[in-house]
Amino acid sequence: MTSYELISIIIALLAFFTSIFAVFLNNKKASATIELTLNERITTTKEKVSDVSLLMTPLISKKQHDESEKNMLASYSKHFDLAIENNLNAYEEACAKYLDNKVDKVRFKKTYISEIRQVVENVELKKYFDAVSSKYKAILKVYYEWENHEK
Amino acid sequence: MEKLNELGKRYFLRIKDSIYPEAEIDEILNEIDNLTYSENNKPISDSDKEKLVSVIIESLKGDLTRKKIRPLLEHREIEKAYSNDNYLDLIEYIKNQTKGK
């Protein structure tokens, strides 16, 4: 075997390991992209809740409402609930990705452990997290996993 | 002849800065195969060729580790979890204010 052949073999081996490394990096990049998308959706849906609440504030602050204002408030309340549900859907999707191992699990837990706990334990959101009838199974599964509750 | 270590580092920089690293590696391999000692103008030995390639490989591995692995590991460390405090306060406030209205 000539030195050139030997060198070529070494380079080929290096290229092989580099390509394995590239696959590893691509997986990490894909995971980071998913995490960014999930985070964006959660943030956007939270902003929507905030936007609706801003529209409601002038009406809420009035002590008396005429019929038109009552109707407006009822409509805004529906939009408010819808915005909350959209936000919970975003959390549900994020937790489903976590359970499917599509994200970096350690980083995801560090980022969302507090948020998920607060959402599930919040009094006003309690109706969404009934253990039997809740549509947000992934959120509840992640919550119980992290909080070490037996379920 | 320039010290093998320095020459290997120069080859590494050429590969690192190249737009087409694979083509650059081919070219460098040809150059290494045709290198001669400056003292006597004789072709360099096989062991010196292997040493040169080792320097290049080690430099490339070190560069990959420094540039690609470390930032990924650092990115994993998150000092503080996100909080929903204000968001949930807002929901509670609106819900309380609209009860019975």
C-alpha cells in the first residue's frame, strides 16, 4: 500500500465520521427548529389572549351596561375563551412533541416545567384539565410525569 | 523544509477556509505526495506524510468540536424556566370581572 493510498483511507475514514457527525448535527438542528416553532405558537396565542382582554377592559370597567354593551361583552368573552383554548392547544402540541421525542427533552423540561405546572394548577383553567374528560391529554401526561404524580 | 506541524496547520487553515473543502483536501493530498525536503530536494518520507495528515486530521477534529459541539452543549443550559405569572393573572382578572355580567 502506497502512502497516498494510506492517506486516502485515513481521509475517507475522516469523511465517514464527519458525515455521521453531520447527521447528528442535522437532528439537533431539526429539534431546535421544532422547539422554536412551538415557542412561537405559544407566545403568539398568549398575545391573542392579551389582545382580546385589552378590548374587553373598557367595557368591564363600566358599572352599567346597555343591551348593546352586554352583547359586546358576551361576544368578547367567547373570543377570550377561544383565545385561551388556542393557547392550550399550542401547549398540547408542544407536549405531544415532547412525548414523541421530537424535541430535546432536557431543554424542554427546563423551559416549560414552570409554565405547564401553572397552567394545569390554575383555578380559572381547571375546567380544561379534568383527568377523565380533558382534551389536553398530552399536557396532563407531561404534568404528571414531571410532578411525579401517580396516574 | 518548514516544520511538519506548521505546514499541517497551514493545510488545515486552507481546508477550513475553503468553500469546497473536499476539493481542497484532494489538492492538498497531491501537494503532500509531491513535497520535497528543502535541504536535499528529495521526496519526503512516508512517515512524514502520515505525520502531516495526522496534524491536519487532529486540527479538523478540534475545530469541529470547538465550533459545533460546544455551542450546542452551551445552548442546552437554560438558567431560568419561562413563567406564566402575568399571563395567568390576566386571565384570572378578566374572568373575575366578567362573572355575572
